Amino acid sequence: MTKLLLSVHVLVAILAVGSITVAASMFPRQALRAIGGEGPKVAALLHRVCRGYALAGIAVPVFGIATGAQLGVLGDAWLIVSLVLTAGAAGLLALAILPGQRALLSLAESPGGAEETARPVAVRLTMLTGVFNLLWAVVVVLMIVRPGSTTGA
């Protein structure tokens, strides 16, 4: 059972979180291009990818906790830190990145002169997306290294 839980955990992390990190990273540039006159289709698609995979990404900590319970490591510091960072990344996505994407999309869909307003929003969104990606990178390292683990990994 542990192998199945771990497999689902890793697969969902790769597919969901990986898709979000790529789409969210591409979004600000595509939104600015849309505001510059190229149309919001690509930016809108990237936003839908982020929203859709955010829902699927909920399975990552769910299966991670189930795997941790099976392995008896729920009290280990590396797992607790990983869960806190995961919650931080989820909060950043839900409370800042997705709303920032919506704001840029609304500027892209409104007629006239939104470029000056959009650039600071896009810069902030780029920074927040970088922090989101960095949080996930730290979580991945913690999952691999597992400081204090007795597995010898």
C-alpha cells in the first residue's frame, strides 16, 4: 500500500505542480503580449491550466500525508517543514497568483491603454510565481534528502 500511495503522490506532484509552475511562469509575459494587442487566448489558457491543476494539486499533500502515516514519519521535522511550505505555496497560489492572473486578464480584455497599469502587476506576479516555484523546489529537496532520516538517503 505504501508504494501505491507514494507513487500516486509523486505522479500527482509531477503532473499537477509541474504544470502549474510552468504555466504560472509563462503567464505574465503572455498577458503583457495580450495587452499589447495579440489577444488574451494564450494567457487565458495558461490561467485555466493554473486553476485546473491547482484543484488536482490538492491530492499531493493528501497522498503525502497518507504515505507519511504508512511510513510512520508524520512527526519528523522534514515532513512538517514540507507541509508548512506546501501550505504556504498553496496559499500564495490561491490568494495572490491566481487573483493576479485574473487582474491581468481583465486588463487584457478591456479596451485601450492598460499597458502602463499592467506592467507593475506583471512584475509583481512574476516575483510571486518565482517564490511559489522556490517553495516547491525546497519541498522537493526535503522529500529527497529527508534530514535526520534513518534510511541513509
